[in-house]
Amino acid sequence: MRSDRPSQQLEISADRFNSSVARLTSNSIGELQGLVSELQKMQEFLTTEVASVQRQIDSALGRIKIIVETIGPFKSIAGSQTLPPGTRNVRTGGLAAHIEQRNRVG
């Protein structure tokens, strides 16, 4: 009977080991599946955010283009005007322009 005892203990130990491995494996697989699901959700979120940012950039570039096209003619007009010798180029709407104008007139 002594020979049966170590064999039974070995079988019990093997069963416990197999049971533990099965539990650990099922937990690990479940955790990995949960991580995969989270990563897929994160990928969807990031894809949506990238598209939103791209739309905002495109919109801003469109607005900048409109501004440049609107200002362009004024810039070319201002660049083509020549100032008389001895005058300074000042802004047309500020205090310095007003003082400069008064000095020319008076």
C-alpha cells in the first residue's frame, strides 16, 4: 500500500497544479481580452480626435487664405505708393500719423 500513496499524492498534486494553471490561464485570457477591448476603444477615440483636429486645421487655413486674399490688394496699393523725399512712413490711423499730417499742413 505504501507504493499507492506516493502515486495518489502525485495525482492529487498534478490535479491541483492543472486546476491552478487553468484558473490562471482563464484569468489572464480574460484580462488580455479586456485590454484589447480598451485599446480598440482608445484607437476609435483617437481616430475621431485626429479627424476633428484635421477639420479645425482645414477650417483655419481656409480663413487665413480669405484674410490674405482680402489684405493682398491693400498691401500692393500701399507698396506702390511712393513717399515724397524727407517724409517718414507712418501708420495712417495712429497718433503719429495725425501729428505728421498737422506738421505738413501747418
